[in-house]
Amino acid sequence: MDHRGRYDRVDDMGIRSHMAFDERRYVVEIPHSMKYQMGSCGIAGAINVNGEKIPGSMIETMITTMAERENGLGAGFVCYGLFPDHTDEYCLQFLFDDDDARREVEEFMKDWVEVEWDEKVYTSTNFIRIAPPFPLVRRYFALPKRKSVQFWMQGLDDDDYIVRMVMLINAKIKGAFCVSSGKNMAVFKGSGYARDIAKFYDIFRYSGEMWLSHSRFPTNSPGWWAGAHPISILDWSVCHNGEITSYGVNKKYVEMFGYNCALLTDSETITYLWDLLVRRHGLPVEAAAFSMAPQYYSEIERMGSQERELATRLRMTYKEAFLNGPFSILVGRGDPITMIALADRKKLRPMVVGRADDDSEFYVASEECAIKAVNKDTSTWTPKAGNPVVIKAGEGLVRTGLEPPFQGVV
Amino acid sequence: MDVNLPEKYRPIIDAERCIKCRKCIRECSFGALRFEDDRVKYNGGCVSCLRCVTICPTQAIAVREVDPQFTPHPVFDEKVRRSIIAQANSGGVLLTSCGTDKEYMDIFSHLLLDAAQVTNPSIDPLREPVETRTYLGRRTGRLPMRDGKIDIEADMPPIISMDMPLMIGHISLGSVSYNTQKALFSAAKDLNIIAGSGEGGLHKDFYGFSDWVCSEVASGRFGVTADYLKRVSSVEIKIGQGAKPGHGGHLPGEKVSELISEARMIPKGTDALSPYPHHDIYSIEDLQQLISVLKESTEYKVPVGVKIAAVHNVGAIASGVVRAGADFITVDGLRGGTGSAPRIIRDHAGMPIEIAIATVDQRLQEEGLRNKVTLCAGGGIRSSADMIKAIALGADVVMVYTAALVAMGCKVCQQCHQGICAWGIATQRDELTKRLDPDIATQRVTNLFRAWNEELREVIGAMGIDSVESLVGNRDRLRYIGPNHRIAEIIGVKHSGEGWG
């Protein structure tokens, strides 16, 4: 017990966790010294394509099996198909540093959205090794206030309107961060080991058709709750393992379209790129994935004439969307619930896909052990570099990640 | 009335080595040497072009800088006094050539590049692909869709594919010789890059290179005919040049030979001074009209760009130019080269290209135009390191001219305006122009730029980047190490020691 009467929280190495770093733990407010976060990570995802629910315990097993890939400075989960009773409203899930921040956000949102229902998100600090302080977590089910002055002034469609509001809150309101804003989904993340974050949110109480999860091994950052993955905007969420060497280019590109990069991480720009390319520009997933991890010109020259034309146009038009450097990402999207897995074009970060023998469930993880830990009866494969794996609820495996790049697109 | 100026350079001839072949005397186009009393004697007038030094079969000649003879004075330094005396002699505007020799702060040397360590792997261009293909022209920003699919039949603006992010700058036939231009064009062809035609049209012998030539439409409109416009890969309206912002082309009568007189359709021996502005462009909307006219006359088959000198308000001007319809924009910096320019403007007007690139890139990004236009930049790019830093600051394509001429033999003696270049480059005299073998010159320029491109691949590979487009404007991978952190702020580069982001 320390002088304040708190129980010692000791990590695997016997270090008292709240001593391991600065006394100050960054929850929502951005760490002062932070300019950029980087690091490597473990990623895991599971989807049931038959509409059945996957329990939170399964994803917890997957991500904690790869505990070697994390160092206790960030982990998170995202669950899709979580709120069958609130499928039409945007679920805005917030982390707050204090009650003032909560009040400020609620006051701000009054002009923007109609909150249909709001609730405290269950959290527990029992039996976890995360040092305090802890954030307040609250979610709001909301719809744009169509008759408001704001809505008229912004002149945006619903999705863009919500994006705009989230960007403003995250940039302007100190001590508050909107971690997810999609329909029928929510993000549970924080600074700590994956199993502790799982306990903090008690994700075992939730189940959904798709789960993605992430555990971080950051190299430079203090534990910052808001900065953990998955990073989400609308119903997009991204778990990212890698470090993008073209960050400066990608960041400037998404900023040009009004996205505000508040999280200081390359993973955030990837999330916005998916939103921009697929939702706003209407690109098919395969084409968006190709823009981010394009094939070499030498390979493009060997394609058929239509594919070559498409590939060249994509590389030319979306050259700023090209994610250079090592990455493997898991991307989630709702309606229909879709999992996309993509690795960089040199495949410098690992990614394995697993298919349950009865074709009901699919898994993607950094390491095969994570898949085998939850389902031994799976066949696994490694997708090709820069080749997206797409799994859709209701449709099953759309792409294995082994096909030619534009199959079904041209 | 003329007051003689003390010599700056002096050839020293080693009498023991000299075999009296008199080659140096024949080769010196400045008439600085003579043969008398059975030995080579110096007449005066050496400009240190090193032709005699290079050509001497026994290496008997060395050119030495004469020790300063003016009384030391920190304010009225030698250069100032020389200018005053020369100007008092002639009563005219002092002409000079090449890029400025004033010591403006060279910001490239204050920038350091990043490299990959541990958290991401560096890429080895010897074993893995590192791509340098670059496009020049307008991009649409997004692809048109039809029935939920990308419409690959839709028309796209014309765009040029180049094998490296580099183009040879505009050097006109007139400012340089026929052989020089031929060598530059054939090097561009061999490298699959673009070379600028300069002001003065395209000689009919060079029509074979038209796929690699960017034709210039300058204020003099020399050689601009419908025929010319149809024989090029791209068209560039030249508003200004980094070495002389606000001035037009400047071709001294000494260089207007028979060949040039035909090409430019002006009398032999007359000065060809292009108007300072385009007299049909007094405003941005006039520029828009000229761009439209050129696009119409080229049937929308080639990109039409605009070249401007880097001046203080370059960001806003560039954005106006893009809005006026330019498919690519070329910014030419303070240290850019020239075949002839008034010294006063060369040395005192403009903006260093490093700052210009960063401000234009930033401005175009803020206005949401950056992903629609190609930004070319030149003016003081001396090496692949400069090229890489210019790209990281925001240029898509780097424009190089002086380095290409140096590869051919130029020693940057700054006498191009005299038209008696001993290397056969910046001259129109037949006896001099034949000194340059276009085939050898082509090979040397090709060698140089191939090597630069190889170095580019090496460096971006070390940064963990495997394609040059991921370097364009990636200022995160640059750090400033110079004395003035305000410059770092303006060009959006962090100081060395600051982390990513």
C-alpha cells in the first residue's frame, strides 16, 4: 500500500505500475510533450458472418495470447452489432477527464444533436494493474438536429455533420475525447495491458457480430487513454500495427479535406483515409486498398489493359493516400458489418487470416497463435502483400487476399 | 576614359612542361594568351573558364586567383568597387550570367534528412524496388464513378510520365548552342524526362525529341507557332525566371547568329530583349485566357503550365495560377541560372527556392488544390541532396539546368552573356560550338542524372520509403540545423532534436 492508501499495482516485472512512468497519467488531455506517437503492436479481429454474436471473452483471449506484442501502454477493443436497440442513432462514446469536461461537451452538443439516450459506460477498477486516474466514460445515442441553426449553417449530410462535430469537440474541448461515433458500435480503449483494459470495461459483458482489438507497444509515448487504438470515426475503426513513413504526406492530404488530426498518430490518418476514399469518394474497397498499398509500376505494366488503366489512375490520383512503410491494419465498418485486413505492399508486418471450418467465423491476427487459441478448427493463410482481405456479415469471405488486385472491380 | 580593372585570374604556364603546341592559344576564346619570344604569354582578360588548363596536353597551365589588390575594406569590398568602376566606365546596366554569386544563406545545407531505425525497416534499393516514376500535369483529385464502379473510360487531363522526379530546365537555343540543346534533349529522351525548350521555339532538327520537350511560351513569343505548339509534350507559359524576376528573356546581339536570327525571326546581331511582362497578360484573368488559348490550340492533348519566379507573395500567386487553370506550376528560385541578366536584379530580387517550395506547397494545401496540380521547382539545385530536400519540402519535380551544363564542360565562369564560351556551350560562333560533341555531352548529362536518381533511391530507401511520391512534401522527414529557427517555422520543418509529428 502506498502513502495514499492505494493498493500497489504491480506489473509482470514486479514494477509498481503507477511508478513505472510519470506520476501524471494522461487520460484524455493530450500529453504536453507529445508531438507524435509511434510503435508496434498486436492486432486481432473476429467476425461472425451468420449474424450470431461473438462474446467479448473470445477477443480478449485472442489479443492477450499475443501479450508479447504489448508493453502496457495502450489497448482497445471495438465491438460492432452492439446496440440492436439503437441501430439508427450515432453512438457517441466519450472519455472525460472530469465532470466539467462532460458538462461542456453536453452543452456544446445541444446545438448540434438531439440526444435520444445517454448512459454511463460500465467500468471497474477492481483487479486491474492500471494506475489511476481513470476517465469517466459515457455514451450518447444521438441524431443530428436537422432543424437547428448549426445543421443549416454546416450544410452537410448527416455523416459529414457528425464528423465535423466530433472534430470540433476533439480539437476544442479540453479534457474530453470522442473515441467512437458510429452506429451500432462502440470503442473501449485505454492505457494499460489488453487484459486490464478488458477488465476495466468488463468487455465480457458485451457481445457483437464483429470485434477488433489492438494492443500497443509504443516506443515513445506516455500512457494516453485517448491515443490508444482502435481509432474510430463514424462506423470506421482501425487497429494498426506499423509505422507509416509517409505520415507527413498522408496527414496533409486528409487535413485538406477537413479532418483534424488530433491524436498525433499515423493510425488516425489511416482511419480518415478510409472514410475519405470509401465513404466520401465512393471508391470500392479494393480500389481504396490499392491506393493505400499499390502494386509496383513494374507489376502494373504486366496487368491486363483495363486493370492497368485503373491501377495507373489510382496511383496517380491518390498518390497522397499511399501509405508507405510497414503496416498491417484491421479495418472495421458497420452496415453491413465488414472487416478489412490489409498489409503494406512489402508486407513488413505480420498478418494471418483464419477461417472456421464451418465458415461461420473468420479471424485475423498478427500471429496464428491468437486464432488457434480460440478455435482450433480453423484453416489459416497469410494474405499477399498489399492485398486486402474482406469479410462481410451476411456474405462471408469476399476476398481472401490472394486474388489479383481488382477482381470484381473492373 | 576607361579605367582598367586589376586582373582577377592569371594563367601560370610552366615553361618546362610546355611543348609549345599553342593549343591553349587557339582554344582561348577570350584572347587571353599569345605566342611571343618562343613562349606563351598572357594578354590579360582571363575569366578562369579553365579551357586551356583542361586542354593542355602536358598539363603545363594552372589558373590562379590573383591575390586581392584593393585595399581591404569590409564595406566597400572588392566586388563593390569593381562594380562601381565598371559602371563608371560603361554608364550602363551591368550584365552577368549564371546564378547569383552573392552568399545568400543556402538553406539546403541547413536541412538534415531522416532515416529509418528499429521501428520501421529501411529499404535496400539494391534488392528491393524503390520507385521514382513521376507524373507531370493536372490530376483530377478523385476518379469519376459509374454504376458503383470507377469509370476508366472517363476522360482524364493529359499527364506526362517521367522516370525520375527531375526535369532539365528551360535553356533556350540562343542562350546556348545548337549542339548543347541537342545534347540536353537527347539526354532527356534517354532518361525519359522532360527538358525545357527555353524561349525561342523548337528547331526543326529537334522535332524528333518533341515527346520529351516542354515548350516555353515567353513574353517575346519567339518561335511560337501553331506547328511548334503541336510538337511538344507540354507547354509552359514563362512569366518569370528566378535569376531575373520581373524581366523578360535577354539575348545579347553577340549571340544572334544566322541560326538564331532564323529561329527567332529577328535581324542578325540585334539584342533580343523580350518584354518584361507578357503584353497580353496584365492580370490573372488574362493569364487564364492565355492558358485557355494554349489548351485550345493544343487540343487539350498536352498539359499547360506556368512558370513564375519566386517572389515574396509566391504562395498567393501560385494559387491564383492554379485557379487560372495551370496544369503544373514551376517556381524558379533566387539562385536560378541565366544566360544573361542584369547583375542588380540577379543578385537582389526574389526568394530562396527552399522557402518558395514550402510556402507554395503549404498554400496549395490550405486551399485544397495541392492534389490537383504538379509543383516543379528549380533554381539552385546543385546535387541529389538538394533535389531530395526540395522534394521533401513539397516539390513534385525538381528542375535542374546549371548542373547539366557543368556536366558538359561549363565551369560557371559567369561569362555566358559575352557569347564567346570557350566550351562551346553558351555561344553561337561556329568555331566554338563545334567544340561540344553532342553525343559525349548527352552521355555525361545522362550519367549525372542517372547517378542522382540512384542516390535518390538510396536515400529514400534509407528513410523507409519505397516510392518517391511518399517523399513529396513529407517535411516530417526533414530537420533544420541552421542559425535561424524562424526559417524553420516558415518552411514548416522542425528543428533537429524535435521528434516526429
